[in-house]
Amino acid sequence: MAQVYVSVGSNIDRERNISAALQGLTELYGELQLSSVYASAAVGFDSEPFYNLVLGYTTDQSPQTVQAELHRIEDRFGRLRTGALSARTLDLDLLLYDDLVMSEGKLVLPREDITRYAFVLGPLAEIAATARHPVSGVTYADMWAAFDDSKQALTRVDWPPQSGS
């Protein structure tokens, strides 16, 4: 079984889309290890703030199958693949698949977002602090401690959302 980590984000109907994605992923993969949920500004384009988290689970599926399943869930929630940076109903990105290092079309592992974005590295370090980046060998906790997040503020969000609020 492979240990997989996935980033989850949404800035359109955030609570509903993330809740539904977590339910769908639980149905597919069983128990999920979840980071806290964070609000963060859109990076690279003007839009509503995102909710982001990272989750982990184990699977015997190949990385290609995992990515296909993530895309299927995104599509079910109206994800448009325009290639441009824009608002997202749901964004599910395969970050890590064990210690696999690969580049096959759009499937690149480990995903470069880990070293680029606070909304990926912070939540990943929260649930996989002692795991090591397969290329650099540095733990995610150490990577997060050294990360300059001064331009990428994260605000923890109460999760799960309270019904009726």
C-alpha cells in the first residue's frame, strides 16, 4: 500500500464542495488523515479566498489511477480545465505517492506546489511533519519552519462547518 497526500482547495461554494469531496474520497479510500482547513488568498489571480487542506490515505492504486480518480471527483463538482489560473469549485492535486519521483505528462511527483505555496506546505507539515521530501530529503516540518510565508498568510478555519451558520 502506498501513502498518498493530496491537496484540496476551493473558492466557489467552499464548504459544500470541500465537504462533498471529503465524503467522496472517504467512500473511495476509507479513513482519511486531515490537516486543519485554512483560508488563503488566491495566488496569481484576483478571486475570492480559498479554503485549503491536505489529506493523506493509503491505497494500492497506481499514481495514474489516483490522479484519474481525483479528476473524476473534480469534474463531478463542475471543475473547468481552462489552463488559466481562475476560481475553482474544487482542486484536488496529488502531492506525494510514497517516495516516488516521476514526471509523466501532467503527473509530476513530488508536486512542485509543496515548495512553492504556504497553503500546501503548511497543512502537509501538519500531518506529515517527520516525512521527508523525496528529492531534498528535508522533513516537511523543517521545510515549513524555513518557509517565507510573509506574502501567503494562512488563517485556520473552524471545520467541519456548523450547519445553519
